[in-house]
Amino acid sequence: AKMRESRIERTKTVCTYCGVGCSFDVWTKGRKILKVEPQMDAPANQVSTCIKGKFGWDFVNNPERITEPLVRRGEAFVPVSWDEALDLVATRLQQIRDANGPDAIGYISSSKCTNEENYLMQKFARAVMGTNNIDNCSRYCQSPATFALRATMGYGGDTGGIEDIAQSDLVMIVGANPAESHPVLSTRIRRAHKKHGQKLIVADLRKNDLAHRANLWLHPAPGSDLVWLSAVTKYLIDEGWYDESFVNNRVDGFEAYKESLEPFTLAYAEKETGLSREKLIQTAEMIRDAKRLAICFAMGVTQHVAGSDTSTAICNLLLVTGQVGRSGTGAYPLRGHNNVQGAGDMGCAPDVYPGYESAGDEAVRTKYEAAWGVKLPTTKGLDNHQMVEAIHDGKLKAMYIMGEEMALVDSNANHVQAAFEKLEFFVVQDIFFSKTAQFADVILPASPSLEKDGTFTNTERRIQRLYQVLEPLGGSKPDWLILTELARRFGANWTYTHPGDIMHEVAGLAQLLSGVTYERLEGYKSLQWPVRPDGSDTPLLYTESFPFDNGRAKLIALEYTAPLTFDAQYDLHINNGRMLEHFHEGNLTYRVDGIKSKVPTTYVEVSPELANERGLKDGSLVRLESPYGKVKVRTVVTDRVVGKELYMPMNTPKEEEAINYLTSSYHDEHTHTPAYKECMVHMEILRQD
Ligand code: SF4
């Protein structure tokens, strides 16, 4: 530690701000971050980064970091030693388990934590505490995409890499805004579009940056993507523009699927989506003419009551046109957080062990029982949506949340916070005193990515090493170490002394990752799963076959579920998403002065038509109210949004602006991902200054 203070050091890390997974060297002197320097050999980004990756790190030294464990005494929190805090956590969890059984406690892991930490969190829940009640924030974003990909093609991940997206002739972006959410990836698309004639279709409610540049912008009615995707697919089949030989040789279920498309005529699609017949046909023709088609999609697709089905519609389209398994083709659910992919890969979900091995499969369970030396739970676990409901129902008594701002990030924030109030015991492990932490009984101070070793897995299934740049601040500790010390209090034989020990264990158990070693990930080296025992990896999936028994993909018949409806007083549709400069709920980037001074808070975008009709100006203060809650926010008048559609970035430092006070608890039926994008509000002008 002393040496670090006096010397200039240069350490490789991986960005913690989005699923692109940029890696770069961080130059430091002591705790001072001198600069971030990307390297040519960085696989996802080479010499690029965005504003967050380049400048977004000062939060690590922010005086508001929690640096010692805190325990609630009445309304106040008092600092205690690690031993006292961990003893208390162990005692209380034990008491609650003894009184109510292991399934009375829920565990939430984190997409901001490393793979190794995620592995330990699910191991702690299952092997130490005896429950499958483990989940992570991909439930809020990409679970529907994972569900659809696993059902149709076999693996829950992007079918290729960022390089493949750059190689395609036609990129379709559905319900995603890469220019702000995945900036470096969007630069690759812009370059391919401008320099190499790559065609671009953007389907989005908002005319975002890439929609402006696109050959075709589709603006369907909110929540109607499944209809136009299915209608275009039907049209391709009817016109004989699908890939018959691919369908015959590699795909099951074509006839039944084709039959299910009967209702999706162009006329029906025009009516439901508001897209013109010409635009639908133009979309089909562009797909027909593309040798290589890649479809990128994100939360505009997944965060709906039919999020999984719409994701499946995308997979169906790609399979019917044979646009899978070749370079430049495939499905790319753009993972939001840096390690959303990894948190899922590590088994932080109630139904799967690491490597997506089924928790309901006895052979899998037996394997883990032998490896971990315990009897493992057979009851079905709860996901994070079910956990909230189970607290309200009095069944879930305690929660342990690692690195997630669930109180503001889960939809229907008032409902979630009311649940947290009811918990008998609540542990929050985080780096800042978040809104969620306000409800905690014990707060354990964790270390951010710059203060630890480990691996992250980006959106292209690429596993990359991050190295410790700084010592943990004050008394904070890396999450893996906190979990290890806690597990030992329950008598677990956890002997990990470094994250490398944990990855060694993962590779020995999860087939998908069997060839992963720290040696093979040294420096800027990386591996894209599946990684075979000899260390060979898989940048492009499905080149020969699909990982089902007969090697064939599956087309899945779908029906349309219309979006939620609201009472007439809620007359404005509100969409939400990210903004370039800030990350997530804002706990990190609003603590970076350079970024905060540029974009100090969030806002709601209103269209020029609506501004005109209601007398709104730039900066009008408005109250937005849904059936679930209200927010107070300033307006920005912009033609990025149209008519009665509003858009609000979710990133804010002010609680009264947090979008999820408006959103409901309605969700996708298959995955319970909230329908964040299906929300209507009433607007009232408060001030015009
Ligand atoms: Fe970080 Fe994503 Fe920006 Fe890359 S594009 S620097 S991973 S936030």
C-alpha cells in the first residue's frame, strides 16, 4: 500500500458502466486517478471509450463512501467493527432461518460485482443458507431476451460479438439506444454505416441519434413490436423470401409457426402498430436484400408485459431468414450493466446453477452437492419480483442485497419500499448509502471494481480480467471477501484467498466455462463462452448446430398480448431509459464532479406539439402522476419525442425525480420482468420559470 502512494502505477481494468466491456489502463498516483488510457489490444473497444469510461471514476474517493460497517440503532446507524457486524448478520439470519425455514430469506446479487462474487452469492444462498431464493438485476432488464434465446437457439447470450455487428450488411436496432446506452458499440455501427455502406433500421419510440442516421426509422405504437416483427416475418415467408434450406436443415417447428402467423397480415399490423404498409414492406425488402443481418435489441423490447414473446419474435425472424451462425448475423440483446451477463452465467437466478445448468435437474444438483459437500435445496426459489410480493404476504422475512439500488430501480418503488419496511432483518452491502440502505438493519461497506481483482463478462459473452488499481478505501472490503467471512461464520469451509481460487472452482463445475483460467485471461486476453477444457472459446455461436438434443433450433408460435391500459385521465405515455453521461440510478456518476456539472439532473422530454398545446417551455417544472405515484421534474422540449409521448432518463440524483415512482408492478408473464415501458401519466404544470 505504501509503495502505491508514492509511485505512478498503471493497471488494467474493465469498465464498470455498460455491457460493451471496454478495457483500459488506469494511471494512478496513490489514490489519485491520473488518466484512463485505452489500448489497441482491448478486444471490445481498442482505443475508444465513452465519457463514463474516461472520466467516471472519481466516485471511488468520494467522502460519502461507506468505510465501516453500520448497524441500525433506532432511526440512526452507528459504526461497528467488522466482527460485530458479521456476527450480527450471521446470528439474525440463523434465527430467522430456524424460526421460518431457509426460504424465508431472499438474496440479491449484483451485475456490478465480479463473476467470482456473483458465484459466491448464489453459493452462499444455496449451499450455506439452503434456499434457491437468489436473483439479480437482469430480472429488471434482459431476462426476457435470455429466456427467448435459450428457448429458440439454446444459449442465453449474444449469438456473436461486437465485430459481427460491425460486419453485417443490415443492422436492425429494436427498442435500444446504443448511442447513449452502449456508446462505443454505437460508434462501431456509425462507422460501418458511414464508411462501409452498412444499412440501418431503427425501431424506436424516440428519434434517437442512430434513428436520425438510419435508412429507415420505424415508430410503432408503444408495446406493439411483436406485431410488426411477426407481420414482416409472415410477409417474408409469403413472398418466398425466407431461407428454405436453413429452415429445412437446421430449424424445427416451421409449419406450426407459419400457421401461427396467419393473423399477422400487413393490414392488421398497420392497424395495431400505426406503421404504414409501405414501411413494413420496405423493412421486409431490406431484410431480403441483406446477406448478413444482425438485430440488436434492449429494454424497449424486454420491459413489456410481452417482453419475452417479443424477444422470441426477433429470434424467429432471424431463424426463418437463416441469419444465425455466420459472421455478421445474429441476435444481440445489448446487456445494460457491465456484468449482467456474468451474474446470469454464475447462476444468480432461482432456476439455474452456474452455466445455466437447471436447478430442477437432479444430476446437476448431485454434482453440486458432491462439490460443495452439502445437501442442496429442492424447492423452487423466488425471483426478485416474487420476493417483494412474498414480503407483503408475510412469507419472506429477511433479505440480503449486494450492490443493488432495488428501492429505486425496481418498478413501483412505493410498493417495493413498503415491502422493505416490513422486513424483520435487512442486510445491504454497498459502497454508498443508497436509498435501499435507508431500510437496512446492517450496512456492509463494499469495494468498487477499481479496488478488487476478478472478472467481468460483457455483452458478447467475453470474460475479461480486472486488476486491483487501488486499495479498498478505509474499512471497506471486496464483496467476495465479505461473503467468504460471513460463510465461515456458518461453518462453511470457504478457503478462498483470491478471486482466482473462486474462478478455478467455477471452471471445474460449470460446463460452459470449463476451460476458463486466470492464465488464459491474463492482461488483455479474453475468452468468449462456451470455453472448452482446452481453452478454445466461441466468438460465434451456432456455426454448425444448436445446443439441443437434435442440434436444431426451435421456432416458437406466438400470440400478441396488447400493452397495459390506463384510465383516461392518464393521457400521456411515458417511456424511460438511459442518458449518455450517467449510469443507472446515479449513485456513482452524480458523484463525479466533471460529469455532474455537465448534466446535473434528469428531465422529461416533451414534444413540440405537446409543449404548444399545454404551454410548456424548456425548464417548466411539472408533476407527473400515474396510478402508482408521482414525480416532480423539469421539461426539455425536443422533437426526439412525438405527440403525447414523453421520455425520461432514469438516472437522477434526486429522489423526487425517480421514474419508478410512476411505473407499475405488471410484468412479463414468463420472466416477471416489470413492464417499465408501459406507463401512462397525467401532467400538471407547477412552475414556468
Ligand atoms: Fe464503459 Fe460502456 Fe462507455 Fe465502454 S461504452 S467506456 S464499457 S460505459
